Amino acid sequence: MKPVPPDFPGALMINDQEIESVTEVLKARSPFRFYGPNMVWKTKTFEENFAKFIEVKHCLAVSSGTAALVVGLRALGIGLGDEVIVPANTFIASAGAVLECGATPIFAEIDESLTIDAEKVEEKITPQTRAIMPVHFGGKSCNMDKLMNISERYDLLMIEDCAQACGATFRGRKVGSFGHVGAFSFQINKIITTGDGGAVTTNNSELYTRAVRAHDHGCLRDEDGHLGLEQSPEAFFSTNYRMNELTAAVAVVQLSKIGLIISRMKLRKASVIENLGTLRNFKISKIWDKEGDTGRNLILIANTQERALSLVKELRELGFSAAIPYGGYAVYFHRQIRESKIWKNLPRRTAFKLCPYTEDLLPRSVMIGISPLFTEEHVDVLVRTIVKNDK
Ligand SMILES: Cc1ncc(COP(=O)(O)O)c(C=O)c1O
């Protein structure tokens, strides 16, 4: 078998187009997004194109997915004393961004899709709850019908963490266009990449303006792109989460390739699933909208942790990207979360054994990366290895 392509979908599609785009910025000697000797406006172009792609009114490019979450939360006015409901299964940045804003992440169970269990969100709502953060985990959407319904009924803000699911849809609508704000990452493991980078999306002009402030020292720039001594009551303290023109030069080209990347991953994933047939000891994890899945990951749930681990080990030996998500630990087990001041001050009732279902499910889950560059042979070996481990 030819070596399995490493699990970097967007990065492996980089070619002369990205190189030319970056060169253009360098030749113009204008790597800063707001002004320079000969602007080529890559960041502005990316924002316009990304807003069109997600089908929202506004997009703000930022320096990372984490920055997108922090900027999004600050735009929503989330801060000290506020609670944000976050799934117990996610990358640390989702909960970390809430803590960074001085608010408290409250963890909710996931369901068999490994995304937040909409049925379990309601029991976590308190008078302090301001927002829900659905995380579209593993290239696919959460159960958005139910989550939108809860957000509307309880008048809660919604920030979607779309870091892992750029281009995914739910009932034909792109993730990142449901909530009050959406947050995207273009880190190297993501569907499209700029190395590091991110974007905030919203349909609300006021939130967009607040996001612009939140990503740029709390201020708005003048027509020439300079930060003045702004005395507006709307100004607030924030720091620098800006994207630069070199990053945006890559982002513009990567975005133009996203359709191709997703269609290839979808095709390969469908072919794996079709050939797996009926499994006895593994289940394919639930997908709330199969049509809208980007195909980025195949997630299997084993009946035992041992079986999950041995599949991961064998797939890795063959060169596939396979892992028990986050080592099988709910995000609140991260030392950084538990050691944070806010978490330490949480009442004891919320401190331990918060989400037993998640704690049982995660260690039995196997997350496999699907590459747009898989050949039929890769698909075949992947299928055979899973079937062998199902015995
Ligand atoms: C669910 C989730 N949220 C947020 C992030 C943070 O993105 P970044 O690494 O670009 O800061 C990531 C990935 O890294 C992620 O997987």
C-alpha cells in the first residue's frame, strides 16, 4: 500500500496557487491588513468570500480558532458571573475561551454523535446561563433543530464552535450561520488551513462591530486604518486577535478548494461505510444530518474500551490517523480547567462526575481521519482492519 497521507486535509492541497498568493503580498511589501505601501487586501477579500460561503452577512478574520471563540464571546458581552453551556467532549479551547472571558463553562452530556446532547442541555440552565456553545465535532453538525429551539425558548445566546466542521451543513444550512455568532479555525488539522487562523461569522451588524472591536484592542479604526484615541462609550478593553495579509493570502486560496476537499472526503467516507457492512462490536457514531457531513472523520463506538484501543493501535501502525478523542477524557478533566480560579470556586455539586454518559462513551470512541487524498486501496485497508477488529 502507498503510505497513508498524513491527516492534514487542507495542507496537503497546497500548491502554486497559495505560493503565488503569498508572494503577491510579499512583493507588495504589505503584510498588515489595515495599511501598507501597496495594499492587495487579502484579508478583506477572504472575509467577503467566507461570509458568502457560510451565507451570513458578516465575517471577521482572526488569528486562530481560539481567538474566534474569545472574540465571539466578547462580542456577545459574556463575562464574569455568566455561565456558558459547553459539551463535555471538545477540545480544551472551547471551555478555555469561556474561562478567558471570565465566565464559567458548565458542561453538558454528549449523545452518540459525540456532540452536545440537546435533551440534556435544559437541565444545566440556571439564572446565570447566558449562552450555549454547540461544538460541531468531527466534521459534522450538532442537532441544531433542538438546540435552536432551546436557545429561543430560554432566550439564550448561541456561539457555534465550528472549528472542526467548516463547510458542514444541517438541513442545507451551513454551520456558523445558526447561532448569534460562529467561530472557525484554520489550524493545520482543520478542513482548510492557514497554519493558524480563524474567523467569526454573524448576521447581526451590532455583534459584528463589537467583534471588530474585540479583535483589535476594543477600538474601531479610522478611514485610513489607524487606531485613534477612541473615547466612544462603546469602546472596551480587549487585545490583538488580528489576521495578517500573509495568512489571508493562503486563506483565500484554501477557501476556493473547500468544495473539492469536502467532496473527496465525503466520497471516501461513504465508500468506507458501504464496505463495512454490519458490525457487531462497533457502531458508527450518530450523524444528525448525513447529507451535511463533510466526511472529515469516521467515528466508531466500540462495545469495550479495550476493543477501541486495539483498533486505534493497529490503524496507527498502518499509518492512519486514529485516536480515542482527547485520550477518552471529558474536557473538565484537563488540569488547566480544574486549576483555573473560576473552576476552583465552582460549587462542589458541579465539580465531579458531571457527565457520566460522556465519561463512559469517550474512552470507547475511535476517531479516524479521512483524507481527500485516500486511494481505493487506503479505503480497502481501512475497511479490512476495522472488520478484523470487529471479530
Ligand atoms: C473544537 C475546537 N475548538 C477550538 C479549537 C481551537 O482552534 P485553534 O487551534 O485554531 O485555536 C479547535 C482546534 O484546534 C477545536 O478542535
